[in-house]
Amino acid sequence: MMFPGIDLFARIPFHAAHTILETDQTQLDFEAKRLQSVVKEKSYLISEAGVLADKISPGVLKSLVTLNDKPN
């Protein structure tokens, strides 16, 4: 396993590596959802300002921004 920020490979037991990767994945999923919500919020503000009205109608953009992701 290679640790972030270090150019070093280390051999660790499978269970330990699996646990570390699951924890990292959980943190990455949380950060991705947070960033998606920021993008949706900013897109909505841009839509409300009418900046994209010539390319995308405000109603269509609002419906795209307010979509909810459902886990499979």
C-alpha cells in the first residue's frame, strides 16, 4: 500500500488495507457530496440572476439543480 504524501510502499495485512481504503472512500464520498451541493447552490444562484437565460431556460436549470441523488 502506498500512503498519501509519501513515496513509500508498505506491505500491510489485507484487513488493515481494506479498512484504511473504506475509511478513505467514506471521506471522499462525503467531500464529493459536499462539493456537489455547493455547485448546485451556485448554479441555482446563477440561474436566479438570469445569466444563463439565453442558453438554458431558468425552469429547466432549476429542475436540474433541485434533483436529488438516490443511492442504488
